[in-house]
Amino acid sequence: MTDPADALAAVFDTAALLAPEERAWQQRARDFAAERIRPTIDEDFERARFAAELVPELGAAGFLGMHLAGYGCAGAGPVSYGLVCLELEAVDSAWRTFVSVQGSLAMSAIRKYGSEEQKAALLPDLAAGRRIGCFALTEPQGGSDPGTMRTVARRDGDDWVLTGSKRWIGLASVADVAVVWAATDDGVRGFVVPTATPGFQAVPIRGKLSMRASIQCDVHLDEVRVPADALLPGARGLSGPFGCLNEARFGIVWGVLGAARACIEAALGHATGRVVFGEPIAARQLVQAKLADMLVEYEKGVLLAMHLGRLKERGALPPVQISVGKLNNVRTAIAIAGTARSLLGGDGVTDRFPVMRHLANLESVRTYEGTDEVHQLVIGRALTGISAFS
Ligand code: TGC
């Protein structure tokens, strides 16, 4: 029986689209995921365990903030970053999410908007995985509309005092530092808040049936006092956090294709070995049709991600194009995971295959960093010139 990964590569050779350096990053991430994440991921998912011991290893591999330049970051290109996201998410969305939150949200906020002192003090440790960062934007009253932000920061002498609540904040309970967005008299501003500051509390959200190997939290800010130099000087208004969401959404465009690929490989491997009515099910036309459709949709997703990556390299990637990529590729990955599940029969709902875990994770990915509907409306606004959010 042909290895499913080889069969996929034989039909669609993505390596031909890549530079040697990009292939090297991809291979490094694939090896890391296979050796360090895959062996325990089913148990981590089952027990809702975040394997914190992997964080410095991700740093040593160069994956944290890898697309940022200087301050200990690798300065890799966007396609290399995308491929790393893809390979990590091929094992579990939790670890692409970790890399996204650390690198694309917390670190990119500091890199884009921080003072020289903030960058020098924080980025090398975050890149090495010696410290963990989180990004606190979303609030309980409605994550899709950060414009309703109720968290406030007020001046008190030279200090700032932050009060409010955030929800669904990845890694907050294990983070050393949080980038917190708050309303001020001068509009929305960002603050670098050490999580040990009195009044900062992060409580992991229980009962998740998705992203179980990752942590998302409620964050309570009760008169959290930080000095004046905690303010990110370069961000003013919601365009600040949205600039970071663009980076994270770009990683998702790539990452979910890893989950999709893993599901296709599982379905293909099963179909060629599973004999029903005297033949492998892969010999049935209905099964081949499903496999072909999955591959075609996956290929289209990769080509879209590649196109966006090449635009980003040239500094020519508008946010609406990222919305096209996030909307399409997450929907595609969910559809592929669902079809793969159907090909696996009853065992498809067990952890004998990674497919149900991917399917559950992808439902979170569909919701965070902009729901399907938010991205449809971003695209609709670009098409019509009319904002239909409210
Ligand atoms: P609006 O309030 O009108 O615009 C505010 C300002 O932002 C600018 N802007 C952008 N800038 C850069 N990139 C983008 N993608 C941008 N989108 C908007 C806009 O030009 C304006 O600038 P200025 O200078 O004029 O003030 O907002 P809008 O009407 O443009 O957008 C509405 C909408 C719905 C698209 C936006 O609110 C949105 O994207 N909502 C979804 C938010 C979202 O994705 N939330 C999930 C975040 S995940 C999270 O917080 C948890 S962290 C992850 C983890 O920890 O796991």
C-alpha cells in the first residue's frame, strides 16, 4: 500500500512551488511535530493538558515570532511561517494556536507598536520561549465587535490603572506578559502588563470539547496598576489590534490546511486497507469521488494560501484578501474533516484516527480571529462599498 502522504504529494507537488529555505522550514516543523507533539497529543487532548515543556523547544527551533525581524526573531518569510503553521496544525490546532498567539499576536504587537525598550526587554525572551505572551482583546459582551470595549485604562499620576474583563484569551493563565487593549480618553490603546501584577487574574475556561490541548481563559482586570512605560506608544485606535489579527489570520489560512491534509491522509490510508463487500472501499466509485473532491479542495486552499503569501512578501496583501483566505480555508478544512470522518465508519469517531479531534478543533478556528460571518461581511463591504455589520 502506498503511503498516503506520498500519494498526496504525487498528485500535488507543493515542493515545486517553494524555495529551498521554505522547504527547510517546513521539514523542520514536520519533524518537530512528529517527534515532539504527535506522541502525546491524543492523551493531551483527552486530559486537556497543555504541554508547557514544549514551549522552549519551539523557541529553540526558531518558530516563535519567526516572521519578525531582529530581537532574536528568525526573520523568515511569510510562506515559511505559513508552512510551519501548516505542519504544526497537521498534528493539532493547539500548537499552531500557541505559535499564533505568541508570535503573531503578543510579539507582533510589541514589534509593531512597542518602544525600543519594550522590544529589547521582551522580544528575545518571547522568541526563545523563556517567557509566554498573550493578547487580551476579546470581551464577554461580543467578540466580533471590539468597538464595544468596556475595559478601561485611566491615568493616575504617572501610572495607568486597568479595569475590565476579557474572554477567550489564549494562554493567559500560563503567560508571563499580556498585551491588553483598553479604552482610554485617547481611544483604544495597548498595554504590556506583567501577569503577576496585582489585580490580574486569568481563569481557564472549562468544558471545552475543542482545542483541549490548549488553554483559553477569562481574564479579570481589577484596578491593575502599570507604569507609564507599559503603554505601547505606536498603536492608537482599533487599527492597532486589527493589525495583529491580520498576522494571526494569515497563519490560520495556512494552518488549517495541515489539519485538512491529516484528515485526507487518514481517510486515504483507511480506504485502501479496509475491505467491505469483498473489496477495499477505495475501489468504490463513491469513495474515490469523495477522495478526489477532498484533494481538489485542499489543493485550491494551498494555492490560495501560496498566493496570499507571495502578496505578503511584497507588502501587497490587503486585509480583505486575508478574509477571503481565512473564510475559504477554514470552511474547506471543516468540510474535508467531515467527509474524511464519513469514510472512516464507526471508528472515525474514536482516537484511532486524528480526524474527530481535528473536526472539533476546527470549529474553534472557525470562530476565533473573525467568524465566517465577519469575514463574509468584510468581503461584502469591499464588493459593495456598504458596511452591513449592524
Ligand atoms: P472599525 O471599528 O470601523 O475600524 C476600526 C479601525 O480599524 C481599522 N481596521 C483595520 N486595520 C487593519 N487591519 C484590519 N483588518 C482592519 N479592520 C479594520 C479601520 O480602518 C479603522 O481604522 P481607523 O484608523 O479609521 O480608526 O471596524 P471595521 O468596521 O473596519 O471592522 C468591523 C469588523 C467586524 C470587521 C471588526 O470589528 C472585526 O474584525 N471583528 C472581528 C474581531 C475578531 O476577529 N476578534 C477575535 C480576536 S481573537 C482574540 O481576541 C483572542 S486572542 C486569540 C487567542 O488568545 O487565542
